Amino acid sequence: TTSPINPNQVRDNGIPLWDNPYDDLFPKTRPLGIEAGGECKFIPFESKGATVFFRSHVPSDEELEECEHIELTSSTPWNPHDMKM
């Protein structure tokens, strides 16, 4: 499945995210995706037409127990109209 996450909400939480295929640095120096904690925790994006996304799934009980949890958004309420870019 795909994730309906808001990229600006992730950025506002201090996590680097690149979703612009027209960026001058893509693909030369950095791929599209989320840098969620160093090189080993890079979540690559895919694209289909004009849609940029990453694949995700509901974790199994085993994955919830054994895998590291990475929080992309803050638990603080987020209002896109209050965000300063």
C-alpha cells in the first residue's frame, strides 16, 4: 500500500525529506526519499506519473516487537496553516 503522509509535516518534525524530482541535486547527489536517521535508515521513494510515494504495510506482531520504530511526525498537533517555510 502507499502512505498518505504529508511531506511538510515530516519536514516540520526536523526529518530531511526529498520529494522533488526537478531538484537540481536529484539524482546526482541524493535520491528521492526520507533520511530517517543516517544512511542505514533511508526510505526511498518511488514514482508513478506525477505521484511520488513510498511503499508501506501494516507491521506484523513480530515486526512490532523486533524492528526499530521511527517516528516521522510529532505527537504535537500540527496545523499546516501555522507552518513557516
